[in-house]
Amino acid sequence: MEEIVIASGNKSKIEEAREILKEYKIISMKKLGIDIDVVEDQNTFEGNAIKKAETIAKILNGKLCIADDSGIEIEYLDGFPGVYTKRWHKGTDRERNLAIINKLNGVPKEKRKIKFITAIALSDGKNTICEIGEIEGWVAEKVRGENGFGFDEIFELENGKTLAEISQEEKNEISARKIALENLRKKLLEKSITNS
């Protein structure tokens, strides 16, 4: 079974990758003793994911590596916060979410469109592919729900519930990460990187 190193220590990310990329043995980079923080200084999610995957694949002498970057884009705010999703506001997730709600104070629902984007790159240090997954919704007018983290409590879906108001199972079914991983798996099964 071919191995893929995942540039993450996040247990749920590792589990999801194992579940979807089942033809491969997914190993955490921490398990290999790699503890490197690649600076996310690119201006797109794809750029950051590619930089991480390529950097770690080179350290591992060409072993396959996957890495991701994700965040939200709010249409009314011209795509803000984008690649700065985790960095634009110091403080807790809740404080960041309240700051976003505050920025959209008085803006009607139809103008509160939000997109969650995940880019996942796979590289052997020379060849790289990158796939995107995204889900769309609206920024809620107040924080709602207990089952989530990050911006889940303000990301309202078509059904009127926030991501934090649905179960983990329901969330997994529509996750942008799942979409990106499934797209990546299709490419891998076509062998568009491992044979190049």
C-alpha cells in the first residue's frame, strides 16, 4: 500500500483522509518526526496548500505528501477575510465571529453570502496536483449552535441551520474538505501524479 504523509496533526483531518483515500496508507508527519511550520504567505488557498505539500515532500525526499489550506470568503466584503481567515483578528473563534457579524450589521440576508473553501494539494516534491472543495451559505445574524468550531456557528446553510446546529455526520456529508479529498482521489486513481 503506497504511503501518503499528511501535513497535519489534526485527528479528524487524518481520519477523514484515511476514510476517503482508502487505497493509501495515510501517515501523520508528526509520526515521522517532522515538526515544521510552513509559513502561509501565498495569496490563495491553493498557493498555501501547494507550498506546504511541496516543502514537506522535499524534506521527505519525494514521498507523497498532502496539505491543505482553507477559509471563508464573504461576498459583501469583497472576499474578506480569505487567506487571512485564521489571522485577521486576534482572539477566540467566538470573538472573530462576532467581529464578522458586526461588519455586516444591517446588511440584508441576500447580500450576506459566504463561501467556505478548502484547497488540498498532493506533491512528491516535483509533481503537484491541487483540488478545491467549497460550500456556500450566508453569514447568520447571530451565533447559533454548539456542535462546531471556527466559524461554524455563523455559517448558515440553505436549510436555515448553521453548521454548528447540525450533527457531525451531516456536516461530514457536505464538508468542503470531503469534496476536495474526493476530487483528489479521482485524480490519484487516474494516476496523474504517481506515474509522472
